[in-house]
Amino acid sequence: MTPSAVFAIPFNRPFMTGKEISYIAEAHALGNLAGDGPFTDRCQTLLRSHTGVMQVLLTHSCTAALEMAALLLELQPGDEVIMPSYTFVSTANAFALRGAIPVFVDIRPDTLNIDEQLVEDAITARTRAIVVVHYAGVACEMDTLLALANQYGLVVIEDAAQGVMSSYKGRALGALGQLGAYSFHETKNIISGEGGALLVNRDDFRLQAEIIREKGTDRSRFFRGEVDKYTWQSIGSSFLPSELTAAFLCAQLEEAANLTARRVDLWNNYHALLVRLEEAGFLRRPIIPTGCVHNGHMYYVILDRKVSRQRVLHSLKTAGIHAVFHYVPLHSAPAAQKLGRQQGQLNVTDDLASRLVRLPMWIGLTSEQQGRVVDALSSAIAAEGA
Ligand SMILES: *Cc1c(COP(=O)(O)O)cnc(C)c1O
């Protein structure tokens, strides 16, 4: 990626609340640096009360949380996991690591989320789970997906990496399926550099989730005084973040509502500024279905077919604005040939992925800068002769 310093308006700029350093200093003073100390506890408590799930376990990334989900399901080679192709690699890789086969389904044209109407046809005798991805922090059509999963005895895992502080019909994303995964990567809304969380919403996963996260041991029970020594119980790994990371995250989580509101303001401002380009038929703006409250994670536009994305991105770059495209659909990536399969034609995925442009979005972006982004986008489109 081009270093953001060369852009007058970078694509992303991590926002710090101001308390991160003092919380890290507190952890430093306590001398409790490994995982599962007081800051981890505070973060988990905040996330539990916000989401209402039974258990939250901090991890060192959303990728780690997804890998834990795959381990919890005890997936066997050849088991199938249904997911969109329009997603980040970790959604598929976490399951492929266990020998499971990612089965890619097309997305909806409005939200770019998995098309719930196409999922049933992808179900086979080997299907174990549906992994839904809430793109841009906007919820998938969960009622339909949960009903389908229930009917076929499948587990629903939410890749809610982008969905922290978003909701669907009043319920937090990540808390709707049996398992949910959050990301606190620097590019997300609530950050700790690298970081994530696994949300557990099924009672019989709770103990095993702790074991998997603690190198396959019952160390968490030992710390609670429930056993007098801890031993190797099953396969597992080290998925917990250090207290330094948790201290940073704690400062962010305490401000989560405020950070979200500020991003949503930015999102709404772009949305208003882009009405005219949409009306003129040059692009379409994001669509938020009723019942979905989003977190302002991302502002994207879908360019009309007559506009060249490559040239638009280049013009923006020349104007000092860093706009980017997003996922290369997984079904078209080299690893998918070996590891996955696709369900039918993924025409919506191929089409929208090739026309999507993400605009700069970070707390601190001014409305004047947003105006410049939209003006530069208008000029770039006009230069297309579109
Ligand atoms: C960012 C992201 C991830 C990976 O998150 P990490 O915390 O970097 O592991 C996974 N899935 C989606 C949809 C993401 O946006």
C-alpha cells in the first residue's frame, strides 16, 4: 500500500482517545503483562454488557477468533462451511486450516452481504456452518439465515470484524449467531493495533472456548480455583492478547459510543454530499435495510459501469486523496482453486467488487475535507466523459 503520508487526505488514520497511554502505564505499574489480567477483564465485561452474550474472550485478532470458532466446531477434513466470497481471507482461511471446505455463495446487490436466498442450495450432507460477514458494519438478513441454520442443524458464526457497535433489530452484531468474531485492528472502528474478540452464545461452547484459547489447558478454571492444577485437555493454541493490548483497548471501548457516533456523522455527511452524483446516475450510495443500525465503519460507492474505477482512483490520488478498492473475491483467488468451491455463478460478487470505491473515513476528517473528496470524485467522473 502507498504510505498514507504522501496523501493530503489519507484513507485511514487511527484515532486515539488520549487514555491509552495512561492505561498502559497502569498495566506497566501493576507488572501484570501477560493475558487475562484486570484490563482484559474490564474489556470483556464492557463487551459482554454491550452485546448481551454469555461469554466474551479477547483474542489477538479477529482471525484468531475465527480460528477458535473452527476449533470449537471440531471440523473434520471435507466438512463444508458456507460463506460469501466477497470477504477478507481470514473468513475462509480459519476454516480451511482445519481441512474444511469454504463454499462460496453470491452476495446481495444492496448490502454486499451473503444472499440468504442462495444459501439453502449450497447446503449438503457435509455442511456444518454458515459464516456470515456483516460488510461495512451493516447486518446480514439474520432472521432468514438463523431460521435456515436451525432447520438444518448448522452453526452460525458471525464475522463481525466490521460490525462492532452495529445492530440488527436491536441486537448487537456478533451476538446473533452461536459464535461471533470482532476485530480491533488499526483499520477498524475500535482499535488496539492488532486485537479481536470471540463472542460465545452457546453454553456448551464456553468451557471449551477457554481451553482452546489457553493452549489446550484448563488454566482458566485453575485461575478461578475450580481445579487444583491445570493440565492438557485438548488441542488449542495461544489466542490471548497481552495486558498491554487490553489496556489500550479498554481506553477505546470506554469511548465506543462516542467514537461510533462521530463515524456515523461522517458517514451521513458523505451520504448527503453524494446525492447528486447518484441522481445523475454515476454511482450508487450504500443501502441500509430497515432494522439495521450501522456503525459508520466504511463509506463506499459503487461506480456506474460506464466509469473506469482505475482512472477514478488514479485521479483521486493525483488530487492527494487516498481512496481504495476492496476485496478481490476469494473464489477468484489462487488458494480457492485448491481449498474451496463456489456455489453457482457469483455474478453479483464479481460485478460489485470491480466497481466499488471506498472513500477516506476516519475520526478527525473534517467536513471541508469530505467536500474536497466528493468534488475530486465529481471531477474524476466528469473527466471520464461519462
Ligand atoms: C478485518 C477483518 C478481518 C480480520 O481481522 P484481524 O483482526 O485483522 O484478524 C476478518 N474479517 C473481516 C470481514 C474483516 O474486515
